[in-house]
Amino acid sequence: MNAFQNQEAKKINVLFVCADNARHSLIAESLLRSRRVRGVRAFSAGIDPADRADSFALSALTLAGLGNEGLWPKHWDGFANPKIALVDVVVMIGDEAAEALPRKFPGDPEYVVWKFEGDEELRFHRGVWRDIQVLKPYVEALAEDLSGTLRFGHVPLPTANAAE
């Protein structure tokens, strides 16, 4: 074994950010974790985090077999420590997050905006199931990209209305 084989590969840290980190970014985090992409870690945060996660989202994630361990609302600035680069990719879910999130992450991460808006008319489990189905192709494309099969930033992503 040489020195190069002994070195641990660098982890790619992906941060999903939405307005309140109670539902959409938690779903995206859980979806990416479930893909188990080697060397990729998923996190989530909110612009103005809710006091607690959407209980219907946590329940639906469990029922879908995705898991909800470690999912709770966090503030984005916890990932923006100026002394260390913690994040490699910042995915902003929805226009509100894209407009409100300051680009203050050290280490020059890649910023990606997903044009996604939840449907306020669909509440409870039905709305969460819809959100999982709509976010899933976005996360799958990102996972494929991060695993090295595609070029980052050139993945055609579906629109939120495609699943309806």
C-alpha cells in the first residue's frame, strides 16, 4: 500500500436550504442520504428555521423507507463558519431561499437553485408525498452528477409541475 491509497478520499458536503428547514430541505437531505453516494454527505438548513420539523414529513419519510434520523430545523449560518469550509455544494430549494440566502460560505462552494415551490393547498401526508415525488428527480440527478457520471450544473432538471 502506498501513501495515496492510505489517504481518505475528500467528502463532498451538500447543504440543502429552504425557507424554514421544516419540510422541503429535510426531504431532499433524506433522499440524498438514501442514495448512499460514496463520499457524499447531505445536510439541510433554513433561512428562518421553524421551531420543529413538519411531523407529517418525518412520518412520510419513515413510511417511504427513507429514514428521518437526525432531521431537525437548523439555521444556515451554522454551516458558514468563516474559519473552515464545511460545504461544497449549496442547493437552494425555491426562489425564496435563492433570494434570501447570502452567499457567505467559505471555500467557494457551488451554488445551485432548484425552481421548486410547495403546494400550500396540499397539506398533511398527501402534500408530503407529492413533495417527495417532485424532489426525487432533482436529488437523483444531483446524486448521479456527484457520483461522477455527469457534469455538474449541466443536468436537465424537471420542473415542479411535471409530477402533477
